[in-house]
Amino acid sequence: MTDAATPSPAPTQQQLLLVTGLSGAGKSTALDVLEDCGWETIDNFPVRLLKRLVAMPEEPRGPLAIGFDSRTRGFVPDDIIALVKELAARPDVALTFLFLDCAGGELERRFNETRRRHPMAHGRPVMEGIAAERELLEPLRRWADAMIDTSALTSNDLQGQVRKLFGDEADTEAMTLTLSSFGFARGMPPLADLVFDMRFLDNPHWVPGLRELTGQDAAVGEHIETDPAFADVFGRIRDLLLVLLPRYQAQGKPYVHVAFGCTGGRHRSVYTTERMAQGLRDAGFSPTVRHRNLGSRAADEIEKDRR
């Protein structure tokens, strides 16, 4: 019996993204986002060396994004188009060509605001340099597989579009949300985005039998719940977070840290953090909970006169 020939495995494709466009249209921002999405990025790489770079054996062969523009050495649009055709025909390369466009008036405003010199405006007005570059890049614009017009986009808008086009599902998942408790007497958390002071609540430290407990104990929670101000303030903070968190996520903010403080960081802030985490989980978020000072011993010299 003749053994059937084992088929050779299909070659691993190098995912290659070429990124170009008008100066000031957002190439650097796009490359930064691609890097965050797991792409290896190289900016202003000499075009003539691109074939050599793609041919280099890599294990594993991750996605590669190459940025270039009119300042790049060897930038000749016809030569780049010929190179794109050659690379696109290779079975081991999956090539995409992204062009970033922008209206001339908006580009002029950006260069005037940043006081950067346009690469093609030496000795002439910015708008003339923009027009010259647009004419130079027009063949590449026509050849692009994808085009993003950034004229009316903020930096966050552009980041969102790049993630949508070239990120995977993990890059569009919910941001990392952390809720923490802390004690003001031991210092503010240095990296919190939002801080809420819970010291207006009645302090369980001064209630017999509660001092040695923490906000994770039911008796402490019951005491805090009896404070007339708790339910109203807690509901307002939760509603505020439910408005803010989706907006942070829409702006591409990857990490949000919300901190709740009380005097020692063991009672009021701990209970509020635990309750808020559950409330946000019920609303579809997945917060991580941290208690900075939960293990600290309650000290009379810290709590004294801070009810």
C-alpha cells in the first residue's frame, strides 16, 4: 500500500501594514495605537530595505507595521507602488496599505498651533508645502486599501478607528477598572483618577465592638448603612460612575482607578468600596478591588478627633 503524501504546511504569513499619509494627519498616533494593539512598529524605515526586513526569519512572526512619509529616505511613490505590488503577490505576506488623509486647512491649523515646520514648506508658506505633499502622495492615496480622513477627528477618535480596523477583540474589551480603599492618615493614593472622601460618615472606630473589625465585617456594614447620609451619597456616586465610565472607555482610556478614603482606611472606605464594586458588577463592569490599609492596625493617635 502506498502511503499518501503528507501535504506541506502552508507558509506562515507575515501580517504587514504600511502606514503613510500627509504630514500632520496622525501617522505617529496611529503607530502608537498599533503598538498598543500588539503590532511591532517601525517609523520612517528606509523603503528600499523593506523587502530585506520582511524576508528576515522571525519566530514567531508577529504583525509588523511600517510607517513612512515624504521625509523617509528613498521615498519615491512609483517605486513604493511597485514594491507594494511585489509584496502583495507573495504567498507569505498579508499586506495592507493604510493612508491617513486630512483637509489642508486643518493641517495648516495643526502646524501653526504646534509650531512644527512642514517638511515640504522650507522657504514657502505652510499651505504651499501641504499642497506639494498632497500632489506627491496622490498616487499612494489611490493605491491604499484603507483610508482614514482625520480632518474632523480628535486624537482619541483616530485611536478608536485604528483599533477598530486593526486591533483584535481584546483591544476593544472593557477597560481595566480598579476600586480601592485607603486611609487619608497614611497618605493619598498617587495614581487615582477619582477620589471620594467618606469621612463625613459616622466612624465605626468609636463604636464599642467595631474598632477591631473592618468594612468587610457585616456589623460594620450595618452600622455604616444606618448613617442617614450613606444611601443618598452612595447612590449619587454610583450614578456618576455609571455616566463617567462608559465615556472613559469611549475615549480609549485603558485604566481607571476610583479610590474611596476615610481616616484609617479600615472601615468606611472599605465598606463603600466593596458595595460600589458589587453595584458596578451588577451594571456590567468587572472591577478589581484593592484595600491599601486594610491590614493596618487602627491607631488611636491617627483616629483621634477625626470622627
